[in-house]
Amino acid sequence: MNAATPITDQIINATDLRRTLGCFPTGVAVVTTTSRSGAPIGVTISSFNSVSMDPPLILWSLGLKALSLADFRANGHFAVNVLSEAQAELPRIFSSPVEERFDGLEWTKGTGGVPVLAGSAAVFECSTHARYDGGDHEIFIGRVERHGHGDAAPLLFAKGRLTTLPEAATA
């Protein structure tokens, strides 16, 4: 087994930091809401965590340069759609400048009228509890209003690529 790279005093380089963070596998999700004009919008994230069970709180973050930031700030609700293996094309769609991201997708209206994507491994429908400065991101804390999950295996992101759980881990 290889040992970790020795840590030395260094200037933090964003590219190297991203590679190091990529050693921690995460789930992949699409957070959805509606725009100020009522259109469905969504963004791909991998920054999702549980915060509290009582009250039920989760968190995720969105880059300050994201075009949808004003809409997420304005709407009091959002849904975190934890993607399944079968939804491997969605991270690319929801992280690109595609105009009509919801064309051809099956979804329903959830709490607050926000889109809930069919086929997700899990869904958390939330009201915005708080927002915090997070450097070049804004951290959203959501109060879970409704949630659910199915049997679909979750999609994962590690070392800069999408991956899945080994078959034995999904049984």
C-alpha cells in the first residue's frame, strides 16, 4: 500500500487542492428550484452534507459566479436530488450552459413547487433555513420538509470522474 504524499509547507494551488479533495468520494446531486419567472432550474453539486437530525437540516454550496445564485436566494425552497447510476448523464447537463436542461426529463413538483427528478436514488425537499458566506461559494442550509429514497444505487464522484459503488456494496 502506498503511503500518503508527505505534507510540506506549500502555497495552496486550487488545482492541486481539487485533486486532493477528489480523494474523498462524494455523492452527486442536482439541486433544483424555480427561477423568479417560475421556470425550473437546477445545478450539479457534490457539496452535500447532513447537519442536524433535530431539526432536520442539510447543507450544500453554490459558487458565487453561478448564474442561478439569485434564483436560489430568492426562492424559499429547493430539492436535493441524489443521482442514481442510471442518471449519469445529468451531472454534465446540469453543469453546462444548456438552456433547456429539463427538456425530456421526467419530474414532478415538490414542496414549494420545485422540481423533483424521477429516478433519483434519494430526494430531500427543503425550505431554506439559512445562508452563509463560504469564500467563493454561498452555503445553503435547508430544513428537510419531505424526503425519500428507493433501491437505485447512487452515483459517485471521486478523483475527477463519475463512478459507482462496487456490486457487493449495493446488495
